[in-house]
Amino acid sequence: MNHLKKYAGLVWILLAIVAITLLCYAAYTNIAAHGKHDIDKPLPWIIIITVFTPVAFGLGIFGYYALKDEYKQ
């Protein structure tokens, strides 16, 4: 079971990194200078990234602790 927890910890860390990277990439590609839709404007992306960054950071910390066996019983 401990090996599964370590593997899951690595998955959580990678998931956090990939999620933030994809979110920033999507913001970079979707923001347009003269966008007519809400998705093209920078303000929603700033809000989404600001809210999601601590969530992904917490996911990474959770994965780090799982990887370091802090959740042993």
C-alpha cells in the first residue's frame, strides 16, 4: 500500500505541474487583442489562474508528502 501512495504522490505532483502549464498555455493562446467573446479577454483568465494556482500548489504539496511517506500509518 505504501508503494501505491508513493506512486500516487508522483502522479499528484505531475498533475499539478501539467495543469498549471496547460492553463497558462490556454490563456496565452486564447487571449486576443480585440476579442469579442469573454474567453478572449484577459480578466477571466487572470481570475481563473489566480484561483487555480493555490489549488494546484496544494495538490503538489500533497503529492510531495505522499512521496516522502508522511502518510504512513
